[in-house]
Amino acid sequence: MLTIPDLTLLFMGIVFSLAIALIWMLYELEPKLARLRLRRDRVSRDRIA
């Protein structure tokens, strides 16, 4: 059976892993989102002009 300190460390490890996964996902998605923003800005400028 796991003791309270063991469960705390396990929980902290899970939270830390999820935080790292979220940061990595945002790091990977950011260039794609920036390209989409540029494309959308270009389309909206073409419609205005």
C-alpha cells in the first residue's frame, strides 16, 4: 500500500507530466497558429482593398 508521502509524490509527478505535455503541445502548435493568423490577415486585407 502506498503511504501519504508516496501518493503525494505520485500526484505531483502526474501533474508535472501533464504540465510539460501542455507546454510542449502549445510550443508545437504556435507556429501553425501563427501561419493561420497570417493567412487570415492576408485574406481580410484582400477583401478590404
